[in-house]
Amino acid sequence: MKRIDLIREIEEIGCILIRHGGKHDWYQNLMTKVAQPVPRHREIKDSLARHILKMLKK
């Protein structure tokens, strides 16, 4: 999955960027307060993208 598509999906479920890390950006769901790192690679493995979305949707 392309990183930009993953970020678009993350923002659609109501998450915001909370900080830039060394090699990751951190997004947080405002409703559940769950935060997840998103790597800065152009391509992100589908299994990792599904995991990030699953954790942020909880």
C-alpha cells in the first residue's frame, strides 16, 4: 500500500498527526487516545497497514 493512501485512510477515521519521530510519524485517534507509528517508506506492507488501521479503529 502506498503511504499516502494509508495516511488518507487514517485521517478519514478521525486520527491526527501528533508528532514526527525519527523514522516514523505518530498518529492518534482522538476518541480512543490510541496512537500508532506510521513508517516513512513510500510503500508499506499490506499486513502492517491493516494492523495500523485495526489498532487505530479500536
